[in-house]
Amino acid sequence: MTLSGDFIPAEDDLYDEPTNPVVFGLELTPRVLGILAALAGIGLAIFLFQRFVQPVRQSNQELRESIAEKEQQLATQEQRLEEIADLEEARDAALVQRRNVYSLFADESSMDTLLLDINQRIKNSNASIAASRNQIIARGIPPILVEAQLRSFVPSEETVIEDGSLGTEVDGKLKRQTYSVEFSGDFAQTQSILSNIERLEPLLLLREFSLSAADTVNETVLNAQGQVVPQPKERINSSFQVDALIPTGDPNAPPEIVQPSAPEDEDAEDG
């Protein structure tokens, strides 16, 4: 059997045909497939990163920022709580100091007993003559001794101090209760009574003080030989005004804070 040369393919043409699949003119060799697989993996990784990882990462970043903000808020709150605690401590200390200062002044209860307090101190000044009186009485002689006596105690109405007499800073913050006091006694008794009045617990101001000789009394005293003899002693009348200062505010209440007035320059600018 014979074949024509037109129907026998050449061996070179058989070797030129690709042995791998061809896509869009590109032969899919193992190397090309590896590159394509690598590119596909990279693309898939990018897709997965953007689709899942990036949102989570952004969410974590936002969460960290939120946590940092909350921590800052907590730190600020703790600082404010510390400041509040410091202010409360300072307020309590100021109230204690305020009560201590107010305790130096008179109050309604101490004014109710002021007459008794002064009269008691006048009576106490007579203790020094008790022994002499008893000795003279023991001898059957009526004692004649100068005794201190409260002669007058007249209170006036309370008035709020607003005349600047104690300084403009206390105007409206103190009340004044004035008492007119008069007593008599010898020099030693007078000195003792005034000294004891100054030691009274409430803050008292003594003013318009006046001393005058009343009369001369021939006291009965014992001489060195134990005999009762007369001895002249001058009786002194003392009169004065007692001002009791009473706070108008409550010692347990914090004082009101007066807001500072605006400077004149700012008022002019506002106008």
C-alpha cells in the first residue's frame, strides 16, 4: 500500500503542539500553575484579611481606645473624689475651728445665768471676812464689816451690731446684750470681783467703768492683842456696762461664700 506525501504529517509539526492546557493563549505549565496558585493564595489571604482580620483589628483598636478613655475617666473621677475628700476634710476642720471660735462668745443659755454668775462672784469675795466675823461674834460683839453687795443689774434689749464699733467685718454677725452693773465693796473686794468677772467663760466687754467713794465704815477688827477695835475702811461703789457678744449665725452651719464682684473694667465692657 502506498501513501501520498500530502497525507503524511511531518514529525516537526507533531512536536510543536503543546502538551499542557492552554487558557487565553497561555500554556498552563506546572510553573505557571504554581505562580497562579501563589497569586490566588495571596489574593485569598488579602480578601480574608480585609474581610475578617481587618474588622477585628479595627474593633480591637477601638476597644483599646475605649478602655484607655474609660481608664482616663476613672483616673479623673478618682482625682475628683480625692479632691472632694480633701475639701470635705478642710470643711470639717473649718467647722471645728468655727465652733471653737463661737464657743468663746456668749449664747442665750450663758446670758440666762450671767446675773447668778456675777452675784456668786460678789458673794465669794466676802469669804475672806468670814473668819473675822466668827471671831468677833464669839466675843459677843456684833460685827461691823464692809461686805460686797450687788446693788444693780439691769439688762437691755439685744441689738445686732451694725455700727462698725467692733469693725465693719463683724457688722451683722454679732448681737450685743448690754447689762448695767453696780456693786459696792472695799478695795480688795472690788479688785477680786472684777478679776473674777473677767474670767467668766463668755466673751464680755466692760466699758464706762466708774469708781466712787461711798462712805467710811468703822469696822470691828481684832488687833494684835486679840481685842476688838474699830478700824475705818472706805466703801467703794463700782459701776460699769457689760457687753455680751452673741453670734447671729449657727456655729454648725458652713458660712455662706460671697461671690466676688465683677471688676469695673468688665462692667464697662459689658455696657
